[in-house]
Amino acid sequence: MKEIHFDKIVLPSEGEKIQVAEDKLVVPDRPIIPFIEGDGIGPDIMRAAQGVWNAAVAKAYGGSRKIVWLELFAGEKALQRYGELLPQDTFRAIEHFVVAIKGPLTTPVGTGYRSLNVALRQRLDLYACVRPVAYLPGVPSPVSHPEQMDIVIFRENTEDVYAGIEWPKGSEEAHKVISYLNREFHLHIPQDSGIGVKPISQRATQRLVRKAIQYAIRQGRRSLTIMHKGNIMKYTEGAFRDWAYQVAREEFPEETITEKEVQEKYGGKTPPGKVVIKDRIADSMFQQILTRTDQYDVIATSNLNGDYLSDACAAQVGGLGMAPGANIGDLTALFEATHGTAPKYAGLDVVNPSSLILSGKMMLEYIGWQDAAELIQSALVKTIQQRKVTYDLARQMQDATRVGTSEFASAIVENM
């Protein structure tokens, strides 16, 4: 392993780093994978999830493969260790070791970062937030047919209002911007307004959509839907739509076909082997993901739209506690629990670790360890069907046995 030095990270005595060759991951049998415990309930769910991941790898490969864990620090634990919330060690280690996973992080009030999660994504250029949302049999759901939900959302991670370009009402910056816009463009923005800027670029849009189309082709998915609000925000959201179609048309002409072409040239029947590219207005999409769930497959959208949609979809299959996620760049990937830190439950060993467990399943798939990933999926489903669940699920199920975080994880391991 190429020598690298950190301020306060102690490298493990065994294991190798994941390499990158010809734009592909080269994964050793004992990869070093960094993890961040997270704040609040983070330590509880990370301990439970690591037990599940380790057991799945051991069972799937008979001991020939093993994850060598390396702890990194962010949030409250980093503040204690480094005196700052996001030390350079953490950024450098994720970049060096390529694949990492983290628990939920909180941003203490009054410190420099608006969001630690956003800072990690932007600094590491993890431009695609990938959120698969699929129903696990046995999970309580508020809808009649949750099994129809099986989508993967590709949310742009670095731009839009999440770029954090804004100024408060009454600030010198807001005054300058308002005065300039009113003077130069004859607008009538009130002086007591807060001001924000919403950048959406062709480059960021197209690299996200490119990754989404590549995923759809590789996984044999039926369609990719571009979700946007281009009827109102024509030069940001509308441009997102146009640039997305351009990528499909120019870079994947043999693999993709537009919804319009399917109707006009093929009588509504998609030719074999083609991914249908379509688009939907954001507000309509929220309705249709509920009423026509099975018509959607892969979805590519901008940052704020994706934030809303992924949570709304998760609600149909049991909530954020059952929803995994990842932030992926060209190859570097940071997998994460999609929910918050729930500090009132910290240390109580009661919360549902499924979001993080399933994010680890995504991570195993990402590094090519499919057998271990499938073990986790089947064992988790079996445990839920046995009605051995944490409190959030138990209160929605009849005759359920309520178990704690660690006991739930142990039950999953027993069911492998």
C-alpha cells in the first residue's frame, strides 16, 4: 500500500486499499474501508450494522474475504478529537481508500458548516446521491400496494439551492444584490428580502444523468424519468431537462429511446433492450409516484427535488428507517444512513438500523461482493416476516416482538 500519513488516524496493520484501474475498482480480498460512526444514534446503529456486514461476508466467502475497518471522525467525535467538525484527515482518507460508509451526522448550531453531509459531498465531489427505494415484504406501509415501489433516484448533489449561496435580509450582500437586480434588470425585489442563488450547470447535470443512464442500462431497467420544474424555472430546471435529453441522444443513441418515439414509431411498445427516456413536472411526479408507482424505474433530478422525492417514496415502503443511500462521484463513494441523528434515543439501543444495514448492502454491491449483499437482503426480509422488529415497526404490526437495535441485528445474522 502506498504510504500515506494522517494527523490522528491510526492505519490498521492488515488489509489493502481498493485500487482504481481503467476507471474500475480493483477490490482486494481484505479491503480497508473507512467508517464514520456518526452522532446521536450513530454508534448504536453502526455497531449493529457492522456485525451484520461482517457476518454476511464471512458466511458468503467462508473466511476468504474480510472487511478491515478504519474509523474516521466527523461531527461531535471529531470536535473532541481534532477541535473541528470535519478534519482534513477525514477528507484525505475517503479520497485515498475510495469507498467509505457513515452514520448520521448533526451540525452543531453556531459552527462553520451549514451541513456536514453537504460539505462532505461537495468537497469530495460526490455528485450523485443514489437512493434506491424498494419494498421489503412484511414492512408496514400506508399504501395498498407498496410492492409496486422499486425505483432508484439519482439526485444531483452539488448544485441547486444546496450550493448555499444566500444572504440574509438586511445584510450588506443582500442589499447589493437586490439593488443591482432592481437597477440593471428593472425588477422590484423588496429591500427586506433574503436572497438565494440557484445554479444548475450543464456539466453537473450531464454527468449525473450519464451515471443514471449507465446504471439503467447495466441493471436492465426499463426507463429513466427526468424530474424537473421547467415549466416555471425555465433556465435552471428546464435546462436540466434539455441537457438530460441531450446526453441520452448524443451518448446513448443505441441504448435509449424517448417516450415520444415509442408512441409515434412503435405504437406504445418499447423495443427490446431500450431504456425509455421520459420527463415529468415535479408536482405531477409526486402524484404519479403514488398513483402510478409501477410506471417509474430510474429517476434523475436536481438537488432539492431529489431530497423531497426520495423521502416521499421512502414513506410508501416503511419510512426513512428502511431507506438506504449513497453519495457517489466518478468512482469514490460514501454510503450513509438517510435519516437523522435522533439524539433523544442515543445510547438506548432501540432504533431501527435497517437504513444503515441496507446502505452497507449497497456498498457490498458496489465493490462487487454480490453474494454477501444478497445474504443481507434475504435475512433482513426473513427477520421482518418473523415479526422480530424494532419499536418503529412493532407499533405498526400486530403480534410483533419488539427488540432492540443489537438484538434485531443478531436476529438478521441468525437468519443468514
